[in-house]
Amino acid sequence: MIRFFLIWSMMICSVKAQLYVADPFILKVDQTYYLYGTDDKNAKGGFPVYTSTDMIHWSGPAGNGANGLALAKGESFGTKGFWAPMVVNYKGIYYMYYTADEKIAVATSESPLGPFKQSNFQPVIGGNTKEIDPHVFIDENGQKFIYFARLINGNRTYGAELNDDMQTIKETSIVECISYSQPWEVTSGKEWPVTEAPAMIKNQQKYYLFYTGNDFRSPAYNVGYAVSDSPLGPFKKYEHNPIIKQDQVVQGTGGCEFVTNSDNELIMVYHAHNGPGKPTPRKTVISKTMFFSEQGSDNIIFKVSDKKTFLKLQKLP
């Protein structure tokens, strides 16, 4: 009886444990959600993956690689700085786009749990320019696009057409989509403005490109968006950016991505600082979102719910 109580207590405690995954991305496959992201404690080793059926309580790491990793260092491009993965299921193959060595790479697997591997150990874009935070968007007509941040006099968001092989780009299509223009996007006194971590969604034939501005260590780190009639712009920023409400408890919100829940609601997943003055490890958060018509205008506005749900990690004792 005592042994049963101890096991039960440990499981209850573990369910209440905060999940710490930065730059989170959630993939839904049938009735299961898979969460990938930056491991603040081990960004040199690869990417863990967690699973859930309700998007709130998570188990793992559950990857098919060593130590529950979905992608492990040594099996794909990169030696350090494994950041910001996202996964696309295309024609039965899972493609993981990620950052390593401040370049963008892609690895493939037959399972969302991995192992994700790459045969040529090469980045998507060559050259010496630093690029981070990839996001892939497939339009209704089948066209494929990749968005990313380039480190050129600040972090600037770029986009390009992705070839049908899902692993190379049309280099002549690379275009700058978003750069610094709103005061909140730069930390006071700094000379390096930031518009990074792009994510694209489409609504009523408009393209909404989300990005995160400011320094990730700053409590003012937050999400904004810009709108265009075309996947590669030109984009017009929402004049009331940033869009996530912050307070003394929740700060440094950024690195957002989107997933649809079982009720067909669009959910934003993002990270937040561990606490005031404590940027890491970063907490994983979800919020519901909605589009609505602006009063007296034809504009469709995107809104993030003020309610924030912190994701929980369950570890078996």
C-alpha cells in the first residue's frame, strides 16, 4: 500500500512539472501531437521530441534516437547550436528543418519520432552568411516556401521558394520580407535590431507572416506580424504590434508556431522566460487565437487570447 502511494505521488508530481522547450513546434499526426524545440540545457546534442494526446500533458523525451532524441548530433549536419526545429509531413516523409552552426539544414525520417538523418551533411543555403530559425509553408496550390532569419546588421526575416525535393531552394527567389521598423523590435541602447523566428499562416487569401522582435534575453521579446497578398511580400506590419500580452509573471514571449487542435481551433505555441530576470530555461506555452474584422475597416485582425496555458511534462517514475 505504501509503495503504491509513493508511485502514485511521484506520478502526480511529475504531471505538474513544467515543460521547458524553447522555440517550440507542434506537429499533429492523427490523434497524437509531437512537440519539438530547442533544449536550453543541451543545445549541442540535437532535438528531443515529446508526445501528447491533449496538447497540455506531455511524455518523453520519446524519440527513436539515443536518450529520446528525434535528431542526434553526428547523424545530420551540425556540431553545435541546435535550435528551432520544425517538421513537415510531405508525401509520407517527415522533413525536419532546423538550425545548427548558425546555418539551416534539413533531415528526413519515416517517423515523426525519428531518427532524422541527412546523407550529405550540408546546409540548405551555402556561403558564409549566418541563417537561423527556418519555417516551411506549403500553399494551397502546392508551391513551397521557406522563411528564415539572416544575421546582417541585425536579424532580418527572409523568404524563398523551396524546390519540390523539399531540401533545396531557388536561390534567385530569396527576398527580404521583414526588418526593423518598429521601436519595440530593438532593446534600448542596442545597435542590433531583431526580427526573427518566422511563421506563416494563410487566412482568406491573405498571408500572415509572424516574427519575434527584440533580444531573446529581454523581457520585451515578443511576437508581431505582417500581412501580404503574396507569400513573399511585400509585407505590411500590423500597427499595434506586439501581440502577446505580458505581465510581471509572463515575459520574453517569442519563437511562435501554430497547430490546429481537435476542435479545429488555431493554437499558438511559444516560449516564455522562466521568470523575471531569468530568461532560461524557457517555459513552453500555448494560447488560442482568432481572426476578426476591424470595426470600420476591411482589415482582418489576428488576436492572441490573454489566457496562457503552460505545458506540463509527465515522466514515469
